[in-house]
Amino acid sequence: MARAQGARALMALAFETTYGTPPASGFTRMPFASTSLGAEQPLLNSELLGYGRDPLAPIKDAVTADGDVVVPLDAEAFGFWLKAAFGAPTTTGAEAPYSHEFQSGSWTLPSMSIETGMPEVPRYAMYSGCVLDQITWQMQRSGLLTATARLVAQGETVGTTTSAGTPAALDLKRFGHFNGAITRNGTALGNVVSAEITYANNLDRIETIRNDGRIDGADPSIAALTGRIEVRFADQTLVTQAINGEACEMEFAYVLPSGESFTFTVHAVYLPRPRIEISGPQGVQATFDWQAARDSVVGRMCTATLINDIEVY
């Protein structure tokens, strides 16, 4: 009897034309490190009396389909998650390399169908109506560079054969922490120990009454872009900005030697005034839990630019 193993797991993704309806074709094989995407339906204990001490059978509650997918930051596949977070990009370039610019502020977000497969069971679960609620990643000196995408799905359909056909393959050109750089107002920001970026669409689940127990949709509300930077305390630049209540532009970028790049520009970053602690003889560090807002000049909160060989997303 075959047993499921994560090493053999598969994931395929395609954008939907109609919310909640998986497309017949157009799936792409996606790299991922782990996933908790799934559907669950809890049981409600019976509250009825009059049948003795032993309880009556429980009844089923509403179905919830959601979860996280941990994916690598790479030059090609990451564009699908950026499209899910911000909407379709503006692509320029007559030939490779192409530049894909994703902008925040879109009122509508595309939905996806994502299939996870365990072929040895076999079990193929198709999650339709997937909308990206939040994406987050960290910058540090070493380690594997991954992002976590939090999804809200409409429902799950499980089968013994794949519904994704033969997914298109991508070249995995992965960014690493050593490819990263941070700039502030166009100047390299030094003494940064680590950084964290979180973009949230703050989805509103439309939980109407239906005979299938699924939601009607997940609508984006006011977005939020927050993060944290931890720096070695070497000058007063960031503290002065925080005290004055001013905004700065911060850019988080990765560039591969082959020319592919990912640049995430936050146009208006506001810093809180931090507590500067001296905890011992080691170096003093300061942590800034920053928040972003709409920049009145640019007209949006952030811009993500991905340069690669993919012609269209």
C-alpha cells in the first residue's frame, strides 16, 4: 500500500475566468516548500436533551477552505503570486527580458484554481476561487529565501485523477539572501540586520447562505503594507525621521547575475519612534515596525517590478 510523501507532492496553478470555476487548461507547475491549503468542516455537539446521558449524533458546521503556501522567491514563478496579490501587471519589452510592473490599489483581484496532488494515494485536491489575502517574506544575511502566501478559497474538490492536465513547466531561477539590497531614498541603507515585508489585501469573505456551504467570494478591503527593519544603531537618520513624522521611499531588491531581478518599492514609509536599549556589552540594535501609506505624488502605496523571460502573466 502506497503512503503519501511530501517529496512526491505536486502543485499546479491557473487563473480563473469565472470565480470558483477551474479552467479546463492553462495550468502551470508551481514550486513550493510546504502548504496548509485545505478545507475543513467541524462538527457541532448536539445540545438536545431527553435521550439519556449519551449524546446524540453531531451535525456538520460550515466549510472553511483556506491556508498558506510557502514558495521560493524566484524570477519566474513568483510573478504568479504577485499577480494574485496586486492584479495583472503592465508588461514592457519587445523581446526578453520583459519587465512586469505590479501596482497596489486595484479594486479587483484575480482568482486562482490550485491543485495539490499526492499521486501515490492517489489524491488530487482542486481548490477553486483562491484569492490571495496576504504575502510576506524576510530579508536576512543567510538561509533560504521564501515567501508565505495566505489564501482564501471557495471550496475543495477531491478526485483520484488530476484535473490540471499536463502543467507548463518553468525554469527555477531562485533569488537568495545574498542577492538582496535595501535602499532608502535612492541611497543604500547600511547596518541592516534583518527586514520583514508584509502586504495584506484584508479580504472580506462573503458568507452567504448556500446549499453547498461555500462562500460567494472574497473581496479586498483597505490594503495594508507593514514590516520591520532591525538595524545596528550607528547614526540618528532613521530616528530623526521617526521623530519628525516624515516619510521615505524604501526599495527592497534582488538581482541575479544572469540579469533577472525583483524590486519591491514602498513609496511612503513611516517609522515609529523606537526604544533604544542597551542590553549588554554587545552592539546596540534598534527595531522599527514601519507602516506604508499611499504616496500622493506617485498615486499608490507600492510597486513591484519583476524582470525575466516570461512574456505574459
